[in-house]
Amino acid sequence: MSGQGRTGDGRGRLGSMLSGLAVAVGCVLFLGGFAWGAVVYKPYTVPTGSMTPTVNAGDRVLAQRIDGSEVRRGDVVVFTDPVWGDMPMVKRVVGIGGDRIACCGKGGRLTVNGKPIDEPYLHTKGLASAENFTAEVPKGQLFLLGDERAASLDSRVHLDDAGQGSVPRDAVQARVDAIAWPMNGMVERPAAFAALPGGVSTPGPLRLQLAAVLVGVVLILGGAAYGPIAARASRAPQNKGGEVPAGAH
């Protein structure tokens, strides 16, 4: 009997240690995931519908803080440029320094260096732009368009400005990775731009951060639940060896 007591007591201590460790690790993952996210990402509220349907007016997005040198074609970026109004704007990068952007090519598509680009994210099908245009993007600059081409005030409006409507790379503050509210998920990189030199950008660590937070929650709840479950199990009546409870006939 004393041996059984020691065994049960040892198991109890081990269980308590493991549950405490689970809670501790869970707290590290939970708080670490949030802290990591706060360092890497910045929330923005999209002011207009120029990026519909990818991002709608009033949507809350999570944008990864990046340097302008990391921007690739197809990225949806947050930028500020005095010529455009000196306020944060959200547009899609369709051209980088050295590119020749034109519209509309065969099938009404946008072309980059003569290559037609399929743009499934556009709000309306048909022509990629209501008006024809061409632009040479200077080195260190970006050419930006909204996904709602019929209503977006983008690089096409500034074609007569210096740089033919492009903005400097260092005007970019962040790259949109996900729509946080409503929870529409990740903003995917367009496949059409992946075939061009330089390819597309790599998604940020948001999925990994969310996984850390979720695993942390599971560990915290699981570890915290061990104590009450173990206590209840220890108080449960046991009937061993066919013993007849007192008072039974």
C-alpha cells in the first residue's frame, strides 16, 4: 500500500510539473507571437475603394514593415508621396525601375515589357484600363495601380508628372499581407508576375506568428485544466478487488 501511495504521489508531482511547464511554454508562445507580430506588422485602415475587391474601403489590414528595396511586382503596398496627397495610400505595384508599362494589349490586358499580364484580382473583367497609356519606369521608382481600375486615382493620373506617374521606392512603408477585419485572410501574390525577372515577394511570417499564438492558447488551457481534472480523478470512489461497500447486503 505504501508503494502504491508513493507511485501515485510521484505521478501527481510529475503531472503537476508537466502542466506547469505547458502553461509556461504556452505563455511564452502566446505573448511572443503577439510581440513578434507587433514588431513586424502595422495595422492600417484602407481609406478608399480603389483596391476593391482585394481590399475594400474601411477594411483593417496587416501590413509588414519593409524597406522599399524589398518590393516586387504584384505587391499591395502602403506608401506616402507628397505629389499624391501626402497621406498613406494602398495600391498594387505593377512595374519597377526599367519596366515599360502599357495598356491595353491583346485582350485588353496590361503589358509589362511587352508581356501580357493576367489580372484575376481586377474588380471588373475586360479592359485593364479604360484609357490607353504607356510609361517608362525610372530606376528606383515604382508604378502603381488600383484593382478598381474604373475609380482608382493611381499612376495613370500622374503620367505627366516627373517619373511618369511612378513613386520612389523609399515612399513605401509596408506591404499588405492580410486583411484582419473582416477576416478575409491572406493577400496572395499574383502568379502572372512570378514569371517576370525578380519574381514575386515571399509572404511575411504572419502564419507562423498566428500558429505560435494558437499553440500557446492550447498549452495554457491544457496545462491549466490538468489540476482540476487530476483533483476530481483523485476524489473519485474506487472499488478494487471486488470489495463490497459498507452497508451493502
